[in-house]
Amino acid sequence: MKEKATQYAIIILISILGGMISGWMVFKDPKFSPIQVINKEDKIYIQENSALEAMIKDVKDSVAGVQSNYLDNSVNGSGFILTDDGLIVTLAENIPLNSKSDIYIKGEENVSYQVLKRDLVNNLALIKSNKNNLSTRGFLDSEIILGMRIFIVSQSYDYSSGKFFASINEGIIKSINEEKIKTNIFEINRVEGSPVFNIEGKVVGLAYKDVNNFVSIIPISKIKEFAGI
């Protein structure tokens, strides 16, 4: 009788221990845990996306639209407002010599301007508009590094409506050498002259495309030297 009681006690003890161990294992399983932990990398990615959305709103008014007609050709592109008193930089190819060109601020206001100078070797043009108190952004004051996250804001021209609309693309710096800075951004629309920003909204340079429609960058250091600022 005593032996049976001992056996029953051992069975009950084993059952209790088994239940405790099973409960502990279930609690440790993230699927059953009442506390859900967000992956640190996912959290950082969400924060960066939120920062990017907010930054796009802040920088888009610093992008000018350029539309030019030359002989039987039409070309459009973008430019960056360098200073709040109307100094704008774009690609020289966006404003061909002897062309009739229009400059748009905020995608809708056609402004008077004059071309101050062109650099056909580096494909840059400096424009002075008659507008003041314009939106602009700061320049990248650190080294451009591989893997840097970047985004492009362009003013794209719609020929059917005759109006500009903002367009966005994003990616990273893919390679750097003395001649050019390449990105992994593929773009079929015309983004030539569009400013390229880092995630903090500082200007990295101006965009242009290679023959395969991948975006490269004229660095801001070269642009500042050209503009004399």
C-alpha cells in the first residue's frame, strides 16, 4: 500500500513538472508570447522610411523644372535652387544654346531668368531667376560613401497637360571613382539635372543617366566650384 502511494506521488510530481516545462516552452515561443519584440533592423528600416517621407515634403520645393525647345526638338529636365535669391543649377543639355527655355518653380510658376554661364565639359549651366525667398537645401559636407542611401526628386514634364509634376526614386551609392559616382537607381523617365539628396535632405549632387538608364551623379563639390559658392 505504501509502495502504491509512493508511485502515485511520483506520477503526480512528474505531471506537475511536465506541465511547468511545457508552459515555459510555449511562453518562450514568439508565436505564443504575449510580448512581441520588433526586430531591430525592421524598426530602423521603418524609421528611415518615415524620415524619407517627411524629407521629400521638405525638399521638393527646392527642385526647379526646365523645359526647352530647340529647332524641332524638345527637352525637359530639372534643376536645383542653390540660393534663396534665385540662383539655379541644372545640366547644360537641359538648356541648349539658342533654345527657348522655360524655368518653373514649384512645378507651376514660369519665372524670368538669364543664363549666367555654361560648362559644356562638365555639362553644367548656372541660371539666375528673378525670384527671391525661394526654398533651398544645405549641401552634403561630408564624404560620399559606398552604400549611402539617397533619393532623387525630379520635376517631370507632362506634354499632354503642359505641366510639371514631382516624381521620386531612391537607392544607394553603388560605386565611386574620380570620373563619376554611380548608383543602383534605374529610371526610365528623364531625371537629368535632378538634385540627389541623402536621407538627411542634404544635396549630394545632380543626376544624369548612362546608356542603360542607371543614374550617376555629378558631385556637389564640382557644382559648388562651378557656381563659385
